[in-house]
Amino acid sequence: MASDLLNIATSGVRAARIALDVTAHNIANAGTSGYVRRSVRLSELASAGGMGQVGDLSFSGVRTDGMVRNVDAFRQSEVRRTGADAARAGTELTAYQNVEAAIEQSGLFPAMTALDEALQQLTADPVDPSLRTAALEQARTLTRTFNLAEQGLTTVASGLKFAATDGTDQVNRLAGELARTNLQLARSTPGTADHVLLLDQRDGLLGQISGYGDIATTFGPDQTVTVRIGGVAGPPLVAGGTVDPLMMTTAADGTLSFANGAGAVTLSGGTLAGQAQGLVLVRDNRIALDGIAVALISAANGAQGSGVALDGSPGQPLFSGTTAADIGVALSSGAGLATAPSGAAAGSRDPANLAALRGALSTADISGQIDALLFQVSSATQGRRTTSEALDAIAGSARIALDQQAGVNLDEEAANLVRFQQAFQASGKAIQIAADLFDTLLAIR
């Protein structure tokens, strides 16, 4: 009996000591990013009775089966899913804000208004050199604002492409690390410290990859993971110890597409999806900006061709170029403005063609088109801001739910320290009692 008590108490001391070690490890890693709280898995030890006690059951103490992580796979999946959505929305919002700034800060609308005002002032005295020069300079300023807006969009596009290229490289790097972790998991023993550490590493890598693109995961019996990029329908990115790298292709219009060896990848979450959507926005606004520039060039040059310059020569094009990027002023001086109607003599004060020029610009509604473009971008940006804030809140709730389960609560761990310390002391007391019983039995004999 004393021998049984000694064995039971010894196993209790061992279990309590391990539990204290795990608790201290939890406390030490309370601030470690990606750390999941550990606990010890214990099971009762019992053995059949000895000679003359067939069918009896003798207690043998407790056994430590290993360490377990206090985490739920569903909550982890939700954190990855909602985090990918929030990352996409946040990246989109940044892209929309940059596009809005590129167009608005170029000063397109004020420059167009200033040109119209300069042409209106010129009607008072169409032959005044200073008024002509002022009108031509306002036209030149307007073309520069188109150039600046285009350059701003190009800068936004370049930044998005650079970030997407880096993001693609990061996905492949993380996928390679995950494949190596899979191989190590397949060889590790469940319940050991190394195995639990590898599980933390695996989940951390999954979380990082999901920040770049939405993923779907399938876990094997040995806790290795197969990752599909682009959701459940996407092609495998990581399977066991192999990686099918993600590739990025840039189209002629600047937009992005993704694929790997298994096929096309359609991303709906993560920063890569946001950057791809941002480039679509850049493309659409560049097309709209070019359309306004073409309308301006066509309206102004058409009116110029219907009149005569100050020296009586036929009116020449006011603007050159075919896009917002290359639009410029074709006239070398204000004298080239065709303010008089066709057939008028040199130095004519007849502003009929100047009125036709202003009418053509009004009919083309250049100011209205610019205003509509600014309003459209601003409205879209506000919509993305609302979406981003909502998705951030959802992702935050998912992270809080996971942290409540998997995070280290120092108050709970402090209570565990006391509990396991008392268990250790109690088992030690039982060992002392077993020793006293041995002494008593020996004395009787």
C-alpha cells in the first residue's frame, strides 16, 4: 500500500512540476505575437490488481500525455478570412484616396474655370496683346494640369505595381516556409514542445499569407496543411512540402492578373486583391481623363479652324496631343487665337469666333466633365472608407474572440501557479506519508 501511495504521489509531483513549467512558459510569452496558450493534458493511470486480486483495480496516479494549445480552428479561420477582407478594403481605400488626390490636387477644375474667365475678358478687347497672352497662358496652365493629373495617376499605378510585386514575392517566400514547416510537422511527435511550436509557426504563416490573398486550408491527420490561394476554388499553393509559386502578370492597360502552374488565381481578399482593384481604378480614371482631354482638344481646335488669327491668317489648332499625358499648347503666341470669324480682316475686333470658341467649350461641357469625374472619385472613395471601417470592425471582433480563447490571461495563469504549487506540495506531503508508512512497517517487522 505504501508502495502504491509513493508511486501515485511521485506521478503527482511530476505532473504538477510540468504544469508549473507550462504555466511559467505561458506567462513569459504573454506578449509574444502569435503565441497560443498551452496547457498540460493529463490522464489517470490505473492498473490491474496483483496476485489474489484478479479483477481488482489499483490506482497508479496520473500520466502527462503532452501539451495542447488552447485554440479553436474555426476562430483562426475567421480571423484569416475577415483579416483578408479588411486588408483588401484598406488597400483599396488607400488607392482610391491617392487617385482622388492625384486628380483633385492637379487643379483641373480651377484651371478650366480660369481659362473660361480669361476668354470672357478677351471679348472686351479681342486685339489687346496682354489679354491674348493671358488667355494663352491659362490654356497652357490647363494643359499642365492634365499632365500633372496623368503623372499623378502614373505614380499611383507605379506604387501599386511595386507593392503587388513585393506582395507576390512575400507570398512565395511564406509558402516556402510553410512547406518546410509541413515537413517538420510530419516528422514531429504530437504533444511535444517542438510539435506545439511548429503548430504556432504554421498558423502564423497562414495568417501572414492570408494578409496578401484569401486562402482556403485543409488540415491532414499529422497537422500538415494544404493551402489553396484564391479561396476554395483556387489552385493549390502549398501541398505538403511542395509549393506552386504565385505569378503576377501586368496587362497593357496596367491592370494585374495572377496565376500559378495549376491555373488562374482570382483573389477576392488580401492586399494583392486591393492593389489589383486599385489599378483598375487608375485605368478607368486615366481613360476618363483622356476622354476629357480629347473633348477639350476637339472643341477648341474645331472652333479655331473656323476663325482667323490677329493677322488675318486662318486659325491654327490651339492644343496639341491626343491624351492627358501629351496635351499641350500648339500656338506660340496669343496672336494666334482666332477670335474673329473667317474672312475678317487683320486686326478685326469682331469677337464672333471667340464666342464660338467659348460656345464649343460650353457645349462639350469640359468643366462639367471634370466636375463629374471628381465627384465620382470622391463618392467612390467615401464608399470604400465606409466599407473599410465596417470590415475593420468585423476583423477586430474576430481577433478579440480568438485572443479571449488563445491569448494568455495573466490573472488566470497567476491562479494556476498557486493551484499547481499547492498540488506539488500536496503530492510531496503524500510522498512523506508513504515514507513514514515504510518506516512504521519496517519497525513492526
